[in-house]
Amino acid sequence: MLTVSHGERLAMRDAAATRDLINHPLYQQYFGGLYTLTADQNAKGFYTTNKMGSRLALGVQSNVSGQNADMILADDILDYDKAKSEVERQNVKDFWTGTLTQRLAIGNNKDRILLIGHRVHEDDVFNLVYDTFGNSGEWTYLVLPAEGNPTVTNSYHNAIGWKDKREEGELLNEERFPREVLDNKKKEMRHKYQCLFNQDPAPSGGDLFKPQWFRHYTEDATHYNLGGKLVEKSKAWRFATVDTAVTVAAHSDYTVCQVWSVIGQDMVLVHQLRKRLDGNRLIPALNEVYQSYQPQFLVIESEFVGKFVQDQLKALNVPVKSFRTSGQGGKETRAVAAEIRVEAGRVWFPSNQPWVSELERELLSFPHGKHDDQVDALAMAAIQADKYLGKLEPELTPEELREKSQREADRMFKEMLFSGLPF
């Protein structure tokens, strides 16, 4: 058996606990005749039996060359805080696919992999396994959220046919984790709670955006219907925002172009292009959006490939404006402008476009989701709207104001923490 955890100390702890269990008198009374631990190899991180069995405990990224196993147990191979880093997530996924799972001694039809842990990110190893194998039957899934969510839990393949019979919200172990304790943890931990307790890295209510804030419009040839208010399309002005991806790799963000119609303080999302486009296809695609929707200008980031895109579009007589992220804080800070406008009910998504559900999911996952390209484009649009229309200051209740102040304090603390600034 080969056991791996995100830290060698955790792997050693569990291996030592197993060794202590094997040596316990009660275990020996019932199972001692099956095998014994050999005296010459009985360290807590590696021990063998007189029946040619063994257990080796390692940390992620350890050298496992030559360490074939009939069973691999991977327990918490990525912790929550490290999962915030795309590099850390990719390193662990590469270790999983390219190293760890290749250590199985294929051939006896008894090989097993047991992957245990909490969800830590929308783009974690559990997501990789499900994306690869789905409900094909090659994997059996056992999902146990602290609060019942049977619709989701029971959608996963289970070889023995087990079903979660709890009602929505029913607690898994109320004696150990009563409702009051979970409610307090939910307030303290927020997204971390949804991951570690509910196994839901994309919760129904995100850190910045809430589902009840989303507004949807309908339209005819001449009017937008904004929640029952008819506004003439001819009175709107248009602009577009472009968030360009650095690469077209399968795990990278997409290039996003959003076309916005602005009427008063209302922002109406008319069209969205979201694709992985290389340099040969990117410029023609953006030019096609411009020709089709005729925005007054395209707002494009000036960093990375943005300068190249601006120059190429200008050569085609497409009007562009440069958007500089420097001096405007990190992604979360820039997204605050969008948060304010969405919360105020001034941002409208089309009611009849299938891509809206993925846009809303990304908003609810932000800043912990797998992708944030659509959020970035929306944030650019909101900042642009603030520039031309003036900033919105929504009226908040005292409770909402306290929550907003706490969110802002948490955001500033995290930015200082990860930027290395002194406190």
C-alpha cells in the first residue's frame, strides 16, 4: 500500500496510527494469525509484514519511482490555502496523473485507488477525476456534505447503490456538529466552510455576488424589458470590454468580449463571446463582434497580449480604449465596482441565452472559481460605467453595511497577506 498526503507529516501520522492499531492486543487477538509486522522493517513511515505486504507513507511531490503498489490511498493531497494558487493546483494534478496513479501494479484486477478529502477548489483533483471519468463506473463516489444536498449527492455513481436519504439541509451528524455550531462556522469561514463541510466549492451564494441580485431582461425589435420597465433601444449607447487570455491551453482562461448597452444607470449585456482563441483567430473574432454590434469603442487591457490586440484592431479602424489594471488593485478590488452595480439591480443579463448560467456560476464562485475571465470583463465594464455615469452608492441597512465593511476588511487583509506587505 502506498499512502500520500499533502504533507509528509500527515501521511506519517496516519501510517503510525495504523501500525499502532495492528499492534493493539485486541487486533492481535482476532487478526494476529493473518500476518505480523516484521521486526527488521517497522518504522512508522514504512513497515512490512511476513506475508510480503508493506505500507509506505509519503508527501505530495515525493519521489515514488519504483514504488509500485496494489493499493494507493491519497488523503488530503492539496490543502485549502494552497489551492488558491493555480500553480499549486496544477502541480498536484500533474503529480496525480503523471506520477501517483502510474504506480499501480496493473494486472491482477485487484488494484485500487482511494481518493479521500474535502473539496478545496472548483478545479481540484476531485473535479479532475469526475471530468475524466464521470459516471462511467470506473470510479465510485461517496459525497457526504455536512448539510444534506441529495439532488447533487445522489447524482454521482455509487457501485453499491447507496443513496443519501437526508432531506435538503438535514445535518450529517447533529450530535457532533449541531446546527448552531455549523451556523457559526459558516459565518466565520464562508467559502472555506462550503468546501470543507459541504463539499461545494461553488456555493449558491458567493463571497461577492449573490444569486438574488441577478436580473434578466427580455427584448423585442425596439425595446428592452427591464423587469417590467420598457426602454427604447435607440436611446442606449454601446461599448464592449475584452479580457484576453495569455494562452489557449486547455486549463487556461478564455478570451471574453462582452457588448454592453447603457441606458441611464442600467447596463444591459447584449452579447458575449467566450472562446479560447489563438492569435490568428482572435483579431478576426473581435472585429466580427465590432462589425455586428457596432459598439462605440472596445475597452482592452493594456497588459500582456492586450497591447498587441489594440494595435491590430486599430489597423482595422476599430476604436479601442486602453484599460490599465496597474494602480486599481487586484481582481477582487476591481470587481467591487461590478458587485455594487449588480447588487443595485443595474446589471441585466439576457433571459434566453444558454451561456448566462455559466456566467452566473462564475460570479458566484469568484474569487475561488476555476475561471474568472467573465468576471474580469464585467468588472472592466462596471469601472467604465462608473467613469461615464458616476459611481453608484446603494442604500444599505445597518446590517448590510456591517457585512459589507467586514467583506472589505477581509479582502484588504488577504491582499496584504498575499502581496507580502508588512502589517
